[in-house]
Amino acid sequence: MFACDRRGFLKAAIGLPAGYGLATSLRGAEPARSAGLVEVDLEAQQTWMNVAGQNAYLFGFNGQVPGPIIEAHPGDHVRIRFRNSLPEMTNLHYHGLHVTPNGNGDNSFLEVGSGESLTYEFDLPMDHPGGTFWYHPHMHGSVARQVSRGLAGVFIVRGELDQIPEIADAPEAVLVLQDFDLTRGGLPVEPGLMERMAGREGDLVTVNGQVNPPIRIQRDGWIRLRILNASSSRFYRLRLEEHPLYLVAVDGGALPAPEEHEEILLTPGERIEVMVRGARPEGSYRLLSLPYSRGGMGMGMMGGMGGATSRTITLATVVYEGQAVRTWGLPQQLVGVDPLPASSVRRSFQFGQGMGMGMMGGGGMTFTINGRTFNPNRVDTRSALGSVEEWEFINPTMMDHPMHIHTNPFQVLGSDGSPIRAWKDVVLVRANSRSRVRTAFRDFTGKAMYHCHLLDHEDLGMMGVLEIQG
């Protein structure tokens, strides 16, 4: 089933496309079931489509940008009949899902040729956490291009957070943040090497394929926002005018308790779920992305070149309409997150950049992990099924790198070495700094990947192969 279809009549209330509008559930009602099976027909195609009120020749899933929402529950069997109608090879990665990396599961080594079809199938574990996940291509060498041209869609797993009345009673909206670089005629612009090294960013910044759509909220009511950064490189420093953001979930699922923030930095691949309360005078309030610098190349004549977003961008506008029938507050406790135990297995991964021979052939700039660029035929890290490990990412470069690990989520370690009680799958490693995470290799053996989620950096070599051994 596609999520939110049953709620399509509410989409006009938020001004967003079908499938990305409001989703409501009654007090105490069970989430809609999928009868244990989720079946989806998904086609990647290059076509003219309307994006931000203009015709654009982009890549899309099922002819739309972003792609359709897929919704499932723990224990479901997922079957996605995928057809590649692009003029090039591609595949799918189910970002953040804890499912098998083998066979036709979340296997980023698979290649689906132009005009070919492949059925992806996997089971969600019965204890899979609820959360906001997503799907996108993972065809090495082409990931940044294919994602930046529109190939991204949300995958929601309904879980414990959805059954908390104070959360479930709030209308829900999914916001997919994407940026595009287009000519006046609507054709995508492919960046040069220096732009790829910095990480491509497009001037057209959209929410669900629109510029500054309205998000409607009732006075004294709440709204739940699921926000995905599906951009290749752009960071979003989020702030809602005159409203705190109550963070209730991150990448891998719910937090133990709500956290109040004035602003939240969202790096590529990350997701958050925030609650917003209509507690201001009626009017309009902008959801902003504030200026942020991702750092520079720091390499001689290219010094200073990097991702510096110097302007404030209005992403959407929260508009007050009507009065809530009743009011309520958020609970002090949400969903328990047990900290992972300490481990004696510690690994270090140091980032680098320089001149070299990339996988795509020819000389040029590369990004490395422990001095090596990605090789799909080489295993870089071997870990034992059932083990817990601590990984330290060391970034001596002058650029930020958000690191993503496939298959198993992790907990970020604080400055005192204790795990922060939240499940993540992307961690920001700022320029000239380091970050540590702790992960447990559970349920699945096989080969997976870890890489920088500035997708041009992944394509230029900043990725390794992890083999989980039984």
C-alpha cells in the first residue's frame, strides 16, 4: 500500500502534493495495517514534470518528485517491483532500514540496467523501530547525479511513537527537502569537477517539489512534521519563526523524551520528526534554512572552495487557520532507548582528499577513507555478527563529512564516552574534528557499505565495504 492515500482528502488543507499532506489518526486508534504484505510498483524514469511551477526534465519515481511514500509496519514482508526506465543503470537503497543486505534485499551491489526490472523483497524484523526512512539510488559513480535529479522517496515504518495519543492526535505532514540546478528551459545542469569536490548545490530549493508551500495549523493545536534532507550536499539549518521545534525522533526512530530546540541542523540523508504547537498569534511564520558553511577544500589554489550557504531560504510557511477543539501538552516520556554496552573492539577511519585515480577512470580529485578509495571487490572492514563495536571517524580536512552506515543503526558517543540515547544512521563529522559511534551487528550477515553522504564525495571514492560475518 502507499501511505497517506487513505488521507488524500486532507491534502488541500496543507497545500502539498498527494501523499505528502496531512495524516491523522483518532485517539486510541490502531495504525492502519497492511495485512503483513506491502506491495509497490516503482518505476524510475526520465520525464518532463512540474517542479516549483515550472517544467523540468528530471528523474522521478512513478513520474513524480519526490517519489511516492511507502508505509509499512514491523514484521511486514515488503515486495517492490522496480523497473528502470532511465537511460542508464541504477538500483535502490533503503536508507536506514534494518533489513538484509543480501540477495534482493537492501543490496547496494545490485545493478539494474536500462529497461530492466528487478523485484526487491525483504522482511522487516518484528522489533524494527518505527521511524522515517527513505529510498534512493545507490549506483556508485552516479549516486549524486541521480539523487540530485529527483530520485528520492520516503519509507515510513509505523511504530510505538505513532501509538502515543499526544503524538497520534496531531495532523502529520511529510516534508522532503530537495535542491535542483536547472537551466531556464528546465534541463538539469551537471556540475564541473570543482563543484563536485565541494558537493553540488542547486539554487532551486523545494519542499515536496514546491517553493514555499503553506503548512496549515490550528490555533492551540499541534502538527507533526517528518522532515527528510534528500539533497545531495546541501545542509539545512532549520528554524521556525517564533516557534520552538520539539524534536521527538531522529534517523532511526523515537527519542526517549521530547527535546526543545530553537534550530536544528539537518545534513544530507538525515531525518527528523518535530512537533510544532500553534501557540502564537494568528498569522504566517516562515520555516527557514539559515546560512551555514560546510567548509572549504583547503588545497592550495582551491583553498576556500566549498559549501558555503550565505543566504537565508524560506522553505515553507506555517499558516494559522481555525481554532483547535481541545488543547494538550506533549508527554514527558516517549519511547525507551537502551544504551548499547561498551565494547573492546574499536576501529578508526580517517578521511582524506587528494589527487588520484578514481573508480570512474582517469586522474582527478578523490576522497578517501584510511587512504583508499572505494573498491567494490575489496572488503575494508570485517565484523562479527552479534558483536558491538566502537567506530571513530577522524576528519583532518577542512570540510564537513556526514557519515552513513548501512544495515545497522548506531548510537553517537558523547564527549564523556557514554552513548546518546537515540538511534542514528548519519553522523556529522565536522572539519578538523572527530566523532565516535557505537553499533551492534544484529540479525544479518553479508556485505554493506559505509560512506560520506555528501553524495559526490561517495562517488569520488569516500566509501568502504563492511562484511558482517556469522
